[in-house]
Amino acid sequence: MKSLALASLSALAAPFGVAAAEPSEERGAYRCKVETMRNVSMAKNLPIAEPERVFALDRLEDRGGQLVLEEVVVDPHSESLVTHRIDPATGHYEASAMLSDHAMGEQYQIESTGTCERVPASVESEQ
């Protein structure tokens, strides 16, 4: 049962089970590649099921030079609060999530890191 919970946790956290955002036609987007994912609560590295994520600029909020998106992800077995951060100056990406697994009655902290590049909306619409 615990391995099933870890498998679903990994799938949800990849990165955290959220579909990629559609880029804004006028402003472009950031394409981020997740390079590491770790369950901090259990001190375990997790497989990366969704290695790439696209964030439309119009969904990101500028906070002190970092672009931030906060999301709440809910499914029948769990819910999580996810904070994505992009440093436009360096291209560094990090995300952190507090995931509550209802089936196991446990909470996990998941952290991901990677790199991002800014892309125009026209590049993304060609894919």
C-alpha cells in the first residue's frame, strides 16, 4: 500500500500533476525543464514523470525579481499547494509543494529544481 502511495505521489508531483499552461499570444512564456525532484519529508529522490512545463507570462507574478505562480492541485486522493519560482536573470527554476495524501493520512514536502528559457508565444504555438 505504501509503494502505491509513493507511485501516485510521484505521478502527482510531476511537477505536481498540473497541465502545462497555454502561452499568452502577446507576452510569451517560460519553458522549464525539471532536472531533480525530491520528497524532502521522506529524504527520497522521485522519478520525473513530466520533465517539461510551460508557464505563460500572464500567469506569473513578479515578486522581488522572481516570477511566481501558486497553484492548488486537487484529485480524489490528495491535494497540494504548489509554488513555482523562476529567476529570469539566471533561468533557475524551483518548485515546492506541500502534498496531503488522504489515503495514507500523511503530508509530504516535494521540491523540484531545473532550468528555464523564455520563449515567444509563436514558438510554443508551433508545437
